[in-house]
Amino acid sequence: MAPLQVSVTETKRRLDAAEIALLDCREPSEHAIAAIAGATLIPMNTIPANLQAIEAMTDSSDIVVYCHHGVRSLNVVNWLRQQGIPNVQSMEGGIDAWSVLIDPAVARY
């Protein structure tokens, strides 16, 4: 099983290689401020209700979950793995680290 967390640089590499799907577990108001292109927004409090959709996403690729700083996404990944979905990881540092290290055009908040 893959480690629980993955770096933003590795996430970018895997995203560019079309090896992963991105899941944004932040709130819609946060997503409106800053987002990574192509990510699917499923707020943390709606993850259980969207479990089947997330399982379907994992049929075609691994999933990297992100939030603002990486705390919520790590909780989501732990919960998803408890539900039997092994191919999910949390992006270390969240979208804030993405903005700093990968794409400064993504707003910081």
C-alpha cells in the first residue's frame, strides 16, 4: 500500500503523467478562492454520501486528496482506507504548499 501522504512535487509529476485523479475535500467557499485545475470538489462532510462515486474514481486511477494545509485530507484518506479503498493519498501541505512550490498563480488564503 502507498504511503498515506505524497509531496506536492510528486503529485504534480503524477498529475502531468495522468496517473492520478485529484479530489478537493475543502468547502465550496474555499474552492472558489483557489483550486487546482481538473480536481473534483467533494467537501469533507459529504465524503460518506459520495463513497460510491469515489470508489468509481479509483477504478480508473489512484486518487490524491487535498485540502488547505493537509490535515482534513489526511483524515479523509484515513477514513477512505478504513472503507476498503487503498489507492488514496493525501497531498502534504495542501493547496497552500501547491501555491508556494508548484503554481504561484493559485491564490493563497
